[in-house]
Amino acid sequence: MQKHKQRYIPFQYKLLISYLLLVILPVSAIGSYSYFSSVMSTERHTRSNLEVAMKQISNNVQYRVDDVIRSSEEIYADQVLSRYLSGYYLNLEKYQATTQYVLPRLESALYLPKQKVKLTVYLDKATISEFYYNETEQSLIAGERQYAILYTDRIKEEPWYSELELASDALLWKQVGKDADYGYISLLRPLINYETFQSIGLIRVSVKLKEIFEDVDFNLLGQGTQLFVVHEKQQLLYASSKLTPDNSSSVLLAGDKRFLPITKEMSRLPVQLVALIPVSSISENSDKVRNVTVVVCVLTVLVMTLISMLIANMLSKRMMKLTVSLRAFKEGQFHRRIHYRGRDEFADIADSFNDMASTTQALIDEVYISKLEKKEAELQILHAQINPHFLYNTFSSISRMAKLGEIGKLHEIIRALAKFYRLTLNKGEMLITLEKELQIIEAYLTIQNMKYADRIQVTLEADPATTGCETVKFILQPFVENILEHAWEADEICISLSIFRRGREIYMEIKDNGLGMSQSKLDAIFADGPERIGYGIRNVDERIKLHYGKQYGVAISSELKKGTIVHIRFPAVVYKEGGMNSQ
């Protein structure tokens, strides 16, 4: 039974895998650490820059808020205006005070800020006549600059006024009246009588939220940033972009993971600036860092892999050379030697292997020759055993033919006998040509056919391609003799001999139509124990193996009552006296 060959990982792959692990693991660890460190540093730096930008935006907004407050301050701090609005003038001076001082001061305060504001002064007492424009929806939408003097009686019934409580120096930003409808916010502060320090009315400066927030440079925060102005209780006052149901203020301000919130409190405006910066814009730098890290790591792995492959290939070639030589040594090619350049462990192994191979080859040659000589001695003994018996039977046949006066047959049998012994002796050579081996068996069958009165039917076929090839001497006769001794079933027996060539091998087949053999008898022929039989057959098989190798020899197949087939196989070698050459 052929031993199952176990699969294994070649030495080259083991080296390559170990090198790759030693490269990939450190590169991956270093690359990952560098990536995460860079990302964290980039995010911290980006957030710090965004906070600085948010502070700058807050300062710009605060400047606009202060601009509106200065407009109210022009009214609030003007003591002369306060006296006129408190009624400290003569009746004859009322018109002159209104037209020459009050209205010009209001107009001056109206145009003081850059923003378009609406300035309204509410008086608790009718000290000065009301002055106002007919307010229309278009003017509110357009945000035109307007100022007015109204009596507080007009707003006393409104909820926001009844809830209003202002200290003398208080400032209050609040959406009152129709402010929310038209996107306004109002600055409310009391109007003071500086003689009594009592409130005589209310100053209201209304400004559109867009005037304060719309022109802010959001590019400082990056593309896609949204700005919200949130009043008390998360009331949305202003949004920089149009909101959708999916991006409503409640959704975004509640903590949308798509945005990074940055909040800034206003110092003189009770609102929060909330900037929602897309995380994707922040992660752009992280993506760049990741891509650079990946490219560097991949290039490093590729370069190191190439170097590892070169080193592994160089070492594996030396290992493969040693493995091939050892495998050839195992298969019987003892002439194989290894040669390495340089001096290293492989060179030392090669020297040791070559010494071992030389010693082993010498020992095997010695044992092989002794075993071969032993087999040839056994063959000579076999000849010695065959010859007397064969001669006795042959001479008996010659004597009988002489008595019967069969001179022709007598002459033929004597010639065949002489030819048989001349060829079998063959000057003591162990190897002969196939032609001579066929002549031996033909002479033997001629003699046996005369003895058996032509009851042996012989068919002989020889392929011309086998001409000139050698064979071990005396390998066909033992099988033919076994047929004549043990295979007879009827009065006649048919023997077929065929010799042919397949590639680099010679095949011989010996067939008969005799009794055949059981499987147990076939097993006994090639057995090693005391139960073995068929010494002549084993002798032929062992001599072929000794000369040509264990892969060659004899195989027998048989079936009871149907006959036996003997297969003989050996390499095709051109016969040369004193040597062997493979074809």
C-alpha cells in the first residue's frame, strides 16, 4: 500500500508569512496610533479655530448691537430733550421745542446706527403732540427708517406692556407687538425725567434681526454652517438658512449628530449664538490624514513585502536544493550531491550531506553487489538443479527417438539442446539481449514440445522497438516451466509470449489457458514467511529489482479454470557489454 503523502506549508511560505507578520503588525500599530493621534490633534486644533472664529462673529454682532444701543442712548442721556418731553416749557414754546429740538434729535438718533431702525418714544403724559407715520405692512417688511412720538395709552392694553417692569437704567431686548411677525426685535428702556428721576415714558428701538445677523461672515466657520439666534426658553429668533421638517430647529438644536454645536453668549443681548458646524467639514482633515496614513502604510508594507519575498526566495532556494537532494537520496539516487556558494550553515549541511551520501553509496554498492552475486549464485544453483532433471528427461526422449528411428526429430532435439545450453551459459554474463532471451525460451519450448508430442501451442510476438535492449538472463524459462508443470488441464495447452515497449519501459506478458491459481496461492508466491512458494518466480522478481530498481519486477494475475497472466516490467536499456545506457 502506498503511503499517503501529507501536505505541508513550504519553507518559503513560512518565512514569507513570518516576515509579513513582523512587518504588518508593527506598521499597522504605528499607523493606527499616528492616525488617531493626528485626528485628535486636528480636531482639537479645528475646534479651537472654530471657537476663535465664533468669538469674532460674536464681536461683530455685538458691535451692531452696541450701535443700536447708542441710538437709544442719544435719547436716554439727553437732559434737554428730557426736559422738553417732561413739559418744562411755555405753551408758546411748545411748537418751537418740538420742531427745532425734539424731532431733529429723534431724527439724529434714528440715523446714528448703520442698521435701519424704527425709533418710537412713548410718553405717559401728553406734554408734546404725537408724531408718527402711517405704518403699513410694506414699510415693516422693507424695514424703512422711521421715528415716532406716541402716548402710552395706545399700548397700555397690550400684554407685553402690562408685564413690563424696567428700572431707571435698565435695557431690555424683547419681541413686542408685531415684532415676531416681521422679524424684528426691540430694545426697551425707560425715559427719565432728570429733575425727579421718575419715568415719563418708554424708548423703543426696533431693528430687524437680519440687520444684526444676516451679513455676518459665516465662511469663517466653514461651508454648510448654520447659525441660530436663540432667546429665552430656547425660543428661536433667527436662523441663517431656510429650515425643513427634517432640519427643524428643534431637531438641530436637540443634538443632531451630523453637526458640532458651538455656543456663544452675548453680553448686552439676552440671546445665544448657536453655530452648528457639519461634522463632515471637520472630518475632511481627518480623512486627509487617514488617506495619507493608509498610503504610507500600504507603500511601507509593499516595499517590506518585496524585500521579504526576495529574502525568503533566496533562503528557500537553498532549502529547496537541500530538500530535493534529500528526496532524491530517499528514492535511491545516491550519486546526488549539493554545492553552495559561500560559507554558512547551509554549506556545512551540504558538506555533511555529501559525506553521508558518499559513504552510503559505497555501503549500498557493497551490499548491492553482494546481494546480486548471491542471487546469481542462487541462479546457478537453480541451473544446477534444473540441468540434471532437464537433461535426464531430454536424454530419455533422445533414446526413445533413436529406438524408433526418428532421425529427423533426433537431430532437431539435439540441436535445440545444444543451443539452449550455449545461450544459458553465455560466458557467465548476468545481462543478455532480448533476442538471446527469446532464443533460450524458443530452444526450451522446442525440446519440451518434442517431449509432449506437439501438444504445446506457442504464440510469440516481439516488438521490433525492443531490438537491441538488454534484459536479466533467464527470466522467461521459470514461468514456462511452471506452466508445463502445474497448468495442464486438457490434452493441449496454449502459451502466448509477447514483448513490447511503452515509452522508456519494456513489458513482457506470458499467458496460458491452464488451471489458473487461487488468490491465496498468488499471495504465497510473494510472501516473506515460511508459507511462501515459487522460488524460481521470486528469484526472477528479486533479480530484476536488484538490477533496475524496486519499481520494476514481476506481477501475476490469475483466475481458476481460465488461466494465468504474468507481467514483467523493466526499463528500456541498450545492451552494452560491460555497461548500461538508458534510452
